[in-house]
Amino acid sequence: MAATKIQVLVALMAVAMVASAQLAEGAVTCGQVTSSLAPCLGYLTGRGGVTPGCCSGIRNLNGAARSTPDRQQACRCLKNLAGSVRGVNMGNAAGLPGKCGVNVGFPISNSVDCNRVR
């Protein structure tokens, strides 16, 4: 089971590096998104609960995404990660900010139009 988590984490990092090179419009990078969400992996894949480290990462990421381009970039990164990591429960992903007491200002969903995020 630990090997599977490591493989998923490595896949997340690889996707983040590629995505951040392609989507470097805002100051928030896909690498930041990935590292912020890494402690949430167990919850996002239905293998654990929401941890204090996960909520700390969500709060830090939300604080870093202050401008519209930053929030749009974070949105794009989240969509790319959700589509690239096998086993992500989108219901868990959508509810994660609320579980951590954070309002990210846009729905966490594969169908959200990141260009409309303000």
C-alpha cells in the first residue's frame, strides 16, 4: 500500500511539473498546488481522513491565490491533477475546502470553467 501512495505522489509531481510549464500564467504554480494537496491524498482517494497537514496546505494555497490569474491557475492545476490521478473521489475533492473551513471561491469540479473564476 505504501508503494501505491509513492507511485501516486510521483505521478502527481510529474503532472505538476508538466502542467506548471504549460500554464505559468499566475504566480501560483502547479507544483505549489501539488505539494499543498499531497497531505490530502489519503482523503481524496478515499483511504483516510482529512488531516491537519491537509487543511494547512489548503489554507496556504488559498492564501497564495490572491489575484484572479492566481485563482484561475490554481483551478487549472486542480482540474489537471484530478484528471490525472487515478482514484480521486471528486465528491471528496469538492467538499475538502469546507471540511477545512476554507472558501476557495469556486467549485472544485472537473466541469468548472477556470476562465470564469474571479
